[in-house]
Amino acid sequence: MLHYALVFLVVAIIAAVLGFGGIAGAAAGIAKILFIVFLILAVISFLRRNS
């Protein structure tokens, strides 16, 4: 999950540098959502492992 978030972040940065604002914004939004999902799953996994 974190891997895909980083991939979309790189795509967003490259698209922004090349001037594709719409694609960059969409990719950044997807990266943000994937990172939040990763954090939630990581916390749940951590709590379940230690209880």
C-alpha cells in the first residue's frame, strides 16, 4: 500500500514539473488517500499484534 502511495506521489511530481496540473492534482489526491489507508491499517495491525 505504501509502495503505491509513493508511486502516485512520484507521478504527481513528474506531472507537475511537466505542466500537467490536472493529472498532478489527481495523482496527489490518490497518493494522499492511499497513505491514509496505509496508516490506518498499520495502526490496526500494531494494536492487534500487541493485544
